[in-house]
Amino acid sequence: MSPITATRRINAPVDIVFHTVADISRFSEAVPHIVNVEFLTEQQSGVGTRFRETRVMHGKEIATELEVTEYVENDRVRIVADSHGTVWDTVFSVSEEGAATVLAMTMTANARTLAAKLTTRMISGMVAKAVEADMDFVKEYCENRQT
């Protein structure tokens, strides 16, 4: 699967945008189809944070375990999931653009089995749509925090 990329220009300061995507609790507030987050580590932020995120997709609840593997304050955060034979690697990065922030997200999928390769290929369009929706929700959430 080709990397999925999405970018949004958000009328909010870098720190608000960064913490919205890097703070798992805040991200789950911003994205309404995330219905539950369970932390699997005592820490709830930064490298080493592991959590189980439950989302509603096509009317079904789907839980995925994720881990924060890179965290550079007000710059980027990397979150990785190893699920059903595929490693999903997502990087959110932020940069200032005047009074606004550019949020960029890149997601790659490394399928390790034939079944995972077929499944990943089949769901790539659905994943791309979900990523775009997540980015729209983050933009709206951050911009509404300004008022």
C-alpha cells in the first residue's frame, strides 16, 4: 500500500495542534468515532506510551493496540500499531505558518503476510477516508479551542 498522506492548515497555535494529536486523551476527544481509550502503561504521554483505542468503523467497534515510538514536543509524534500481520506507522508533524499551524500526517502500512497484503490493499480506500475525516475533526477541534 502506498503511504497515505493528509495535510491541514489549522487556525490555531502549534502547541494546541501538537497536543491534540500527541495527547491520546485529547485526540479521542477530537475524533468522535473513537469511543474508548485504555492505557496499557502507567504513563499516558510520550515515548513508550501504549494504549488500546476502540473506534466505530462501519457500525462495528474495532480495538487496536498502539504505541508512541517518537515524541518531539511541538514538532512530531510517531504512533505504531502491529495488527493482524501489518505494522501501521503514523507520523503527525506540525509547523508554524504565520498565526496558523500546518498539520501533516503520513501513514505507512508494512504487511508481513500474504493475507495481510491482500487485506491491506482491500481496505486502503477506507483507511484513507478515515484519515481524512480524522484530520478534519482535529482541525475543527483545534480551531474551536481558540474561541
